[in-house]
Amino acid sequence: MFTGIVEELGEVIETRRENDNLHITVAAQMASELKIDQSVAHNGVCLTVVKADAGTYTVTAIKETLDKTNLGKLEIGQAVNLERGMKLGARLDGHIVQGHVDQTGICKSIKEENGSWVFTFEYDPSLSNITIEKGSITINGVSLTVVNSKKHQFSVAIIPYTYNNTTFKHLKEGATVNLEFDVIGKYVKRLTELS
């Protein structure tokens, strides 16, 4: 369980294919505090630490994860949003995030608006995911509020702090992002479909 509040930006320093799996090694300050079997969200994808050293650690993404996320497109030197699992009893500053990406989306536009940015994303509506105005969405592991919700598109407003301390500063139009839709909204939608 995560909150969608990015702790730090890590740097991909190695990727290695093994059959259908991708081993990803990340340089990060938090590496020295990580233990084997611990969960860390990478651009919103929950992965298990399989190796940890002083300044780096390694996680493994399986085919299912690579098929449904943008992790298979990671390149050496690329920044990734990192968040360790939520501590029970701590503040929930973002929203409830599972680290289970529902689908990817495409960044359609980026507009600077007097010190903030509005990013617009498009996604495949046939997968039955929805957004609602002022509802929560997780984009590459960042907890955000939806504005301008449409059937297959939505926007988010990014403040300077979020822009400067996440991968949003590197995001370009046409980029693929990981989307995790609000878990409460998913359950409500499923219940209404069953009624």
C-alpha cells in the first residue's frame, strides 16, 4: 500500500533481461535503508527488492508487469519516481494507492500556466476505467487530483514542487505513463455494473 507521495527520484543504472523478466537496478539514497523482500513503487508499480547495496538496489518486473506498464521502456540514466510502502499509523498525505497499474496512458499536451502546469492524458476507455472531476488518479506513482474529466481523457494541474521533485519535469508530449485509477471508484463502478 502506498500514498502516491514520491519520496525521491532514483536513477536507472542497469537493466538486464532474463527470459521474460526484467531486472532493474536503481541508484537511490533510500537504497541503504532497504531490505530484501521490501516493496518499493517505481513510477507507481509495486516491485519487490531482490538485492540491496549501499547506494543501489535491484527489483524484478515480470512479463505481466512489463505488458501493462511503461517499465519495459526504461533506459539507463532515466529518472524514476520512488516510494516505499506506507507505514501503518502514518499520515495518508496522498490517497490510497495499491501500486497495481491499471493501464498506460499517453501525454497529449503540456501547458504552462503562470507558474504551474496542466498535463492532459488520454487512455483506452474500453478497459472500463473512469475518472471523475476532483477525484484521485495516480500517474507514474504520483497522487494527483483530476480536472476536466472526460470518457477517455483527463487533465491534472502540477504545482512547481511536484514538477521539480518528480519525473513530471522530464515528461514530454507523446510519452507513455502508468495510470492507477482510484481504488474506491473502481469498486463503486464494479458494484454498479453488477446491479
